[in-house]
Amino acid sequence: LTARLTRLGFGPVTNVGQAFDGTDFFPGPPRPIGDPPVVLVVGPLEIDFKGAAVALAGLEKYRRSGGRFRLSRVSYFPCGEAEREFGLADDYHHRLPHERMPFAYRASDVFIGASRLQEGFGLPSLEALACGIPALLSDTPGHREIAGEAAWYFRDGDPESVAQELPGLLTDAARAKARMAGPAAAASFDTAGVAERLEKAFEHVLESR
């Protein structure tokens, strides 16, 4: 977005980041991987750029290849016909209260964030990182900015890539990495840090004038 605004003549442009209050989002006590593991997908199936359809199609392929999992879904839309046709969700949470979201992440073994390039900011992906669970994210600039090396990636919009990459997150090594690297990545978006960067950006502009 910074590069696009600069090309359009709106500049100089400074990216201060998205503020995130991670007070309630932190790793839970260590525990073994579920049998079967719980996969969490957050977002409405009905909005294309949220990418839920890509995630579900990838999970469908993974199950057909012999993969085992329980799927937990969270959406601000009720469970619709398209969701029922997939027939994958073991738990479907409609409008889960904000204060319950950290528990949904910590009860899961893997988070899949499949939002597309058009997504403004992948807040659920950031919340999952803060809770220290392995996150499989679509390979978009937005997700790379949020997670960096703290997450695993699949080709944006490619269900086959989801199915291929998912097993790599279902390991003790992946859980250990996510537990350390995820919260560290999320911490760079804390409100105080974003406010400080915003203040410095204003100061720089004022001094240059």
C-alpha cells in the first residue's frame, strides 16, 4: 500500500503499522497435539477476500488424502448452505464474543489464515500468533508484514498448497517455534509502539517543513 500511494503521488508515505491490544491474547499452558488435531478457521465463507473457501477446500483435499482433524469455525455470519455443503466443521461459532476468542485460539492446534491480497489487515492471524499456535497463512504481503518468519505459508488462493503444507505444522517442533516466535511477532504491533511510530512520523514532517 505504501508503494502504491507513493506511485500515485501521495507522499512521502510512512507505514506505522496496525495497533493491536494483545492483553488477552497469550499462549496457554503447554499441552500435547490433539488426537485428532483441532484446526481453526476464522472468517465468513461468504466474503471471497477473507479466503475461508480456500482454507476449507484445502482441508477437504487434506482429508481425502487421509489427513485427520477436527475443524473449528468462527464467523460473524450464521452457518449457511455453502458451509453445510463442505460438511467439514465440527464446531461452528456464530459471533463468538471478543473475550472468548483467545480461548478459541488456545484450544486449537493449528490456525489457517487464508485471506487474499485484497484483505486490509489480517487481525485473526495476528491474534493466533499472539496466542502462540502454529499459523498457516496465505503468502501475501499483508501476512508477511504481520508474521514474518513466525508463520508458515501456502500459495495464495491454492487449496492444494494448503493440503501440502498443513502436515508440517502438526509437529512438536512447529509448536515450539510458534510458541516463541508468534508472540514476539505480535508484540511489534502493540498500541504503544504504533503510537510512538506515529508521533515520530508527525515530528519528521513538522521538522522538514
